[in-house]
Amino acid sequence: MPSRFPIRRSQFLSVATSNSYEETTGKGAYRHLYVDSTPQEFYLDNRNSYSPPIPDLGSDIGSQVDVYFNAGTAGDVLAIQLRETLYANDYYLHPEHQKDQMVSSGATIGLLSAIALATALWWRLLVRAKTAVAPDIGS
């Protein structure tokens, strides 16, 4: 079955048995899935960020699961195949969105850095100009 779904910039952990699931709600909410074949914990986005929405996995402990996770992160789950259903998030369905987000984040950081550098240079020139116009009389 996994061959029907292309692996897009992700790593694949095939036919593992889910052995633990933790979910907290509230401001610091998180969802972690643990499988028997690796000590790594897998991080899930909120349930509604997957298509279709992921059901409560607590009732599926012991079930066979295929996990697709982001190769560039520490276990961010892109998709889960549980029974006959593939639960996939946006980065799995549209990998170009991740690239677009990375490019826009980099451009924003570059722009803010350029503004900070320009402000620092302008401030330095302003201080030099004030010093040249009104030298320190105390010396």
C-alpha cells in the first residue's frame, strides 16, 4: 500500500506498531506518537491540520501504522497510514508549500536585518555629525 503514496522529501517508517500516544490540550497542547521500532517520538500537528482529520489515536494503541515524517526535522509527522486511511498534512500533499514558507521566512529575516543594519549605520553617522558640529568643550 505505501507505494500508492509518493514519499515527498520525507522519510518513511513502515509497518510499525504504535505503542504509546500522548495528547495534552490547552495553551501548551502537544501530541506525540511512539512506535515500537524506534525510540524516536513523532510530533503531530493538531488533528484538524490533517486531511482527513486524525481521530483520537489513543484507541489505536497496538495497531499497525505507517509513518511519513519530515526528513529535516526531529520527527514532525507529515502523514500516517492507519488501516486503509492515509491522514496527510499540507506539507505532504503540497511539498512546495514548505519551500514557499521557508523562502518567505528567509526573505523576512533578510529584510529585517537590512533595516536594523541601516538604522545602526544612520545612528552612527548622526552621532558623528553631532560630534563634528559640537566638539566636547571639556578637553
